[in-house]
Amino acid sequence: MRSLPIRALATAMSGAAACTGANAGAMSGEPGLLITEIAAAGTPHDWVEVKNISERWLDLVDFVVVDARDDLDRARPLGAVKLAPGERYIRVLTDATVGFRLAGDEELWIYRAADGALVDGVDWDQGASPPGGSYARRGDTGMFVTVARDTRGRANPE
Ligand SMILES: [Ca+2]
Ligand SMILES: [Ca+2]
């Protein structure tokens, strides 16, 4: 009976051992990236705000974004910039940039490109992200709530 946990541990370790080389940093520990705010009725374009909540630099080419959960075939690169710890990035979402826009009742998901691990996601209802406003995490890391005025590129209200 004791062999079961040992085997499970060995499997986990072999999985970790696969994460070497250039992607070792990106694959170790938590992804460290959060969706902090979305504007599904953005002007002139919809957008998503993400934030590096880790204590290391993150390269956004290591992440992909899509508007349907687990539809990794359609996922597109999140960006081509590096974010310092605590830094934010606005990704404009258009047919040209990512192949989709945000609808009034929709969802948005970010995955790690290297292994398809889910990084963060948000699903909202009609009216949750009104024109001029957004759907934003309280204080950047809390629950998503509807706000009447967006804080694009700035800290979210508590
Ligand atoms: Ca929805
Ligand atoms: Ca914000």
C-alpha cells in the first residue's frame, strides 16, 4: 500500500524535471499573472488589463489569450513585452490583434503557452462591463465587480 504515494511522487517529479532550459523560469511555481480588468464595451476597442503579481519579470510571449475556455487552438499571444513585478499591460482586443472582440456576455481566459496551464480567467454577464466602465478586480487581486469608470492602466479601486 505504501507504494502508491511514492509512485505518485515519482510521477510528479518526472513532470517537474521536464521543465528545464529556457522555459524553466516561466514554468516554476505560479504563473504570476492576473487579469485585473476587462472592458467589454471599450472605446474604440475592447481591452484587457493584466498585472504581474509575481516578484520576477514576466515575458508576455509566454502567455496566450482566448475568449472560449480551453479553446487553445484559437488562442493568440497576449503580447510581446516584458512586465516588471507589479507592472500592468493593456492588450487591445480586436479581430486584427487576437481574432475576437468581447461581447456583453462573454468570457476571457489566459493560458501559459508552454504547457497550456490555466493562468486566469473571467466570465461575465450582460451589463457587467458597461460603456465607460469595466469589470475589475477590487484592489487588483480581489473579486470582479462592475465599476462605472474604468481604470485602464491604473490601480483598481478597492
Ligand atoms: Ca458570460
Ligand atoms: Ca485598472
